[in-house]
Amino acid sequence: MNYEAKWNEYRRRRRLFFAIFLSYVPGVWLVAIPVMYWFGSETPVYFIAGAWMIAFAVAGSRVSMFPCPRCGKWFFATWYFHNPLARRCVHCGLPKWATRDAATA
């Protein structure tokens, strides 16, 4: 079985996570300046920043709950253990970025 499509999905999730993370400060300011001008208040900026933080949390959860291409369980976590830097699935031991099973290669 070829796992490349699943790893591409993981890459997409990770890129989105880092894009949201890195764009927080400049993005909020880019949106905040016109919003403060239009509304004459700083209050909407807090809602914009909060929405960005929620997006960050959701994107982070999607990365950490990525299903293993082989077993389908969370690649990085169990119910009691979480390792976001795992090099192998914490359930079945599939190496990260493996494109196929070693038995079928």
C-alpha cells in the first residue's frame, strides 16, 4: 500500500498550522488597523485576535490528531501519551514519511 497521499495530507495540515502561527502578529495588525478606523474602537480587534487563536488551536489539534496511514490511529498520541516529535507511529511503529510497508517494498 502506498502512503504518499496520506503524508501529503499531513504536510498540508502542518503547513496550515505554521502559516497561522507565523501570520498571527502581522495578520492581526493588518486587519486591526482598518477595523479600528472603521469602528472607532479597539474592541473588534480582540475578537479578531481571538478568532486567530481559535484557528491556531484547531489547526494544532488537526496536526496532533493526524491518523497513521497504516493503522488509522493517531500517529502522535494515545489517550495517555502525546509526542508531537515522534518519528514512528506510537501505535504500530510505522516510520514517519514511510511511503510503503517494509514487507511490501
